[in-house]
Amino acid sequence: MRHFVYFSKSAQTSGNFDTNDLMRAGRMDIAIHTLISAFFLSHGFRKDVKIHLLFYGQPNPPRHIEIQVTDKLDISKKDVGNLIKKILYKYKEGKKTEVFPGCFIEKKSFLKVIEELQNEGKKIFILDKNGESIRKIKIPNESVFVLGDHEGLPKKELRRLKSISESVSIGNKMYFASQVVAIVNNELDVRNI
């Protein structure tokens, strides 16, 4: 299983945003494009991917949304914004709630999500243009790739994150988060991981 952990300092943490103005919702557009790159194929979906969206924007941070495409999940590229909106609306204090098949929401910190994935035996990779080339590293089947939005990863947690992860680069240019996910997916596809 491939895991992507996407962090956004500004993505709104309630469902009361306008899907026609996603930039005002804390750059929710970046989260949506990243999710699309994680799951959507031409005429199909990736069912070997799980995405963890960590939103730290107003009004109630943090929010952890976990999504894995299943046969029972009705998902469309043009309606991903509404999917996230509905998931945020269904948050219940103190519990992890399954809103749709394979779609969960809870209040959990960025570092807690990473630590739980590591405790499950998964290898953690942090996407960093100064890291080791993704083409040169060994990647196990159960891997987690951590990336941030246009503002990057939280500085406060970065030292701890770097101590439990390996820095990996997809190239010496800065790419959009959605492009990073597409490139990592392609590398894993080529390796049949």
C-alpha cells in the first residue's frame, strides 16, 4: 500500500467553503489536485493508495482526512471538492468517523499520523528537493511519502520528522504537490511496487 501524507497549514477545517472559490478556503485547490493525482487513472482508480490530508487552517485545526478508493465509493474528478466538503461537515468530536466507504475524518496532529504509520512498520520518506534521488533509493512495499502545500511542511515538527524519515527528491526543481504525487506514483509503477 502506498501512503501519501499531504500537509496544509491553511486548508479550511470546516465544510462551509465555496467550491467555486477554493483559494479562499486555504488553497483547497492544491489538496484537490493532489488527491486527483493520487487516485485517478485514465478509465480507472488506484486502489493501492491511501491519502492522508492534514488540514491546519481555521476554524478548528487539526483535521485528518484519510481516503482510500473502494468499489463502494462513488467518486468523480469534478466533484472532489464536494467530497472533501462533506467529509469535513461530518466530523464528530472525539471519534474517527467513516463518512463514506474508505473516507474517514478525525482530529489528529500531523506528527501523530506520521508516528502511527511508522509504528505500523511503514518506511517514511519526506519529499525534499535536496534529498537523495528517488531513482537511487530502495523503496519497500509499505511506504509513506510526506509532502506539503505551497507553504511547505510545519517547521515546528520538521526536526522530529527528519529524525524518523529519509529525505527523497524527485528532481532539482520545485514541483506542484499534485505533480510530486504523480511522479512518485509513476516511479512505483515502473518498479511494480
